[in-house]
Amino acid sequence: MVQVADIERMSLSERLMMMELLWASLARTPEAVPSPDWHGEIVAARLAKMERGDGEFLTLDELEARLRKPQS
């Protein structure tokens, strides 16, 4: 079993590689990783918004600009 101290001794690139390996391992069996209830609630709310015609689609450029904009 890997201990926190073992992870802390790793270089940044080693820790990133470890995260990638863990993610790949989890991704092989997505049905084994339950989605929290709040994920479904958010999806349902967004779908309802789209069905009402209140939704807004953004281009990737628009989304990136919005994410870079300082929060007030």
C-alpha cells in the first residue's frame, strides 16, 4: 500500500503520472464509480432549462473568455 510519505517523495511528474494511472484504472470500469445524486440534479435542471428555451450555448472561445474573466 502506498503511503502519503511515499507520494510526497515523488517528483511532480511522478505524481502526475500516478494520477493518470489511477484515472485510467477507474475509467476502465465507470459503472463501478457511482455518480453523486447532485450530478443528476444538475443535469436535470440544465435539461429543463434547455427545454424551456432559457439555455445558452457557448463556443469554446466564449467559454474560455468567460472562465478567464475575473470574478467579482
